Amino acid sequence: MKILRKNGFLLIELIVAVSILSIGLVLVLRSFLSGSSAAGIISDKISSLELIETRMAQAEELAELGLLKDGGDSIDVLVGPRKGQLSMRVSRYSGTESGDIKNVRINVSWKSGGKDRDETMEAYIKNKAAGDQSLKDAQG
């Protein structure tokens, strides 16, 4: 008995080919989705760092005038499209007697993808006008 075979594919060959193709597509889509998720996280981080930079510049301006006072505050902000919290804490640097050097800590926190995220910057800033005035008082 002779089996005649026409040119073409068997059903099992088609099933195997479609399976391999679907696995490849799933891998490509997964990498694309994780890449776009990473881009969103990076965008949020950039937004939070811009907020921190702006707030730190305000603290430096206050220090130039000698008006940077100890204490803390907290405000609601937008980190990209998400709600977040910006907090700033100012304290006297313990390494000085005069208290004209301040420790400034600024933190932005938000939720993204079901996870808590935050960025923090800390700096030591001299109250310049206050330091200059104490120097003038000592000389005069």
C-alpha cells in the first residue's frame, strides 16, 4: 500500500510552528512591558529629584539670608501623575557650637506599582548671613 503525500504541511507541523511562534511573542511582549514599567519608575524618580532640588534651592536661599530655622514640614506633591509627600527636616549640625551649620534632609515618598518608593537628599548648609553677623559682633 502506497501513501500519497501532497506538498504541504501536516497538522502536527503547524501546531509546533504556532507554539514556537507564540512562545517567542510572549517573551517579546514581556520584555516590552517590563521596559515600559522601568521607564515609568525612572520618570517618577526624575520628578521626585526635581522636587527635591527645588526645595533644596529654597533652603539655600533661606540660608543666604540667615533665615534657615530648625524644624520640619511636610506637603502633598505630585510625583509624575501620582500623589506623594515631600518632607523637609532642618536641625543644627552637632559638630558646631554656634549652630550656624544646618543639616537639611529632604524626602519625597510615593506609591508606584503597589510599592512604596522614596528619594532622599541630605546636605549641610551654612546660615551665611547669621555667621557673618556673629563674626561682626565678635570683632565689634
